[in-house]
Amino acid sequence: MAFLMIATIVLPNLAGAIFEMVLQSNLDVGFEMFDVVQILFLFSMAYIFEYGYEIQLDSKGKMYGEE
């Protein structure tokens, strides 16, 4: 889900940059610092949850009392 959210931030800006090149006009499309912060935050959250999932798989359910 985080990668989908990152794509919704990146793809419109990428498409706008392509249209700027094709139309040769200034549409004022570009990345802002807030977009970069959002992407880094989403990427780090995805990494944390993926790491937690891997730890859960490695423990084979021992943390929940299963034998």
C-alpha cells in the first residue's frame, strides 16, 4: 500500500514533466520538499512493517504462545 501511495505522489509529477517537454510550455509542475518528505516517510514505514513481518515469520509464532 505504501508503494501505491508513493506512486500517486510521483506519477502525476512525472506525467506533468513529460507534458511540459511535449507542449514546450511552463505548467509549473515539480517536486516540493513536502513531497520528498512524504515519500521518505512512506518508504520507511513500509520497510519497518516488512521487517516486522519477517521477524514474525522467523519466530514461527513463538511470541504468541504457539509451540
